[in-house]
Amino acid sequence: MPEAVGVIQTLGFPPVLAAADAMVKGGRVTLVYFDLAERGEFLVAIRGPISEVKPAVEAGLAAAMTAFGGNVVSHYIVPNPPENVLAVLPVQHTAKSDRFRS
């Protein structure tokens, strides 16, 4: 089944927490990456079926914008990421995230 990667980057922690929560509740997706970017910016990445990632990211964006200090810096969706992208970016399913996959 083709998978996609969805990423949201926010300014501050409350919006990224709200986004992560809304994304995993908004679709059959798995949270695969979370980190502090720079200058107080945080990012969260999900993976799942293409048809599930888009509504999950939309739910995450809505939640991030309504959270305290909600400021979305960037977001994007990569449908069917090629193997060379998966090889260098930290968006693979890990042993920790694998148990939550459907």
C-alpha cells in the first residue's frame, strides 16, 4: 500500500503538541518523528496511507492554529516518498512506532 509522509512545523511547543494529538486521532497514521528544530520551532512527522495522511495533516493544522500561541511555520505532505528520501530523512517506522501501526 502506498504511504505518505506528513510534516508540520510550529513555533512553540503547545501548537506542535496539539497538532500531533489531532493528527494521530484524525487518521490511521503513525507518529514517526518529533524534534526541536531551531529558534523554538518544533516539528512532527507522521506516516500512513496517502488517503489518511491528508486529513490527518489538515486536522493537525487546525489544532495547531487554535492552540495557545498557535503559529504554524510550515507544513507539507510527500506522497510515495522515494527510497533515497527514506534512506536519509528520519521518517522511517522505528521499533517504538511499529507497534502502533495498524
